[in-house]
Amino acid sequence: MSRVSIVRDERSLAACLEDIAEGEAALTVARVADPDDLWRALELESLLQVGRLVAMAARLRCESRGSHYRADFPASDAAWGRSLVARQVEGQLGFALAAL
């Protein structure tokens, strides 16, 4: 997640999403030997999901806002002056700008 730091760009965000995908793939074949392993696997799954949401939202927002700076989009854009809302519909993740 260090690639989704305060200064980011398309390349670092894409690399972050690739790293998350690798973690998700490794998790699908992980062995759970005891309840502690199960707890750690479930926690890691949640962390990967949250990381994916953060990286995807940062990638969608093609502007700089506040302390979150896109090196490839240094200016702010008034059209992005709202929060992104993530929703899962029929198994597909999507984002929309929050209503005013």
C-alpha cells in the first residue's frame, strides 16, 4: 500500500493493484492448520479487499485534492469535489460520486 501514498500516479497505483492481486491469489491456496491461521487468513482477506478499494478509488480520481497528490494530474478538478462511493452489484464492484 506504500504505492498509494500521498504522492501517487497511474503507474504506482497499477503496480499496487497487481501486488494486491498476487496477495489474493496466494491467499486462495493458503493452508489453514488451526483457528489462529483461519483468523489471520480472514484478516488478510479483509485487508486486501480494503486495499483494493482504496487503490481503485485513488486510480479513478484523476486529480489532486488536499494532501493527496496525483503527479500525473497535479490540478484539482471541481467535478471531483465529492466523495466516491463503492458498491457491489451482482458481484461486480463499481464506484459513483456521492450525491450532493
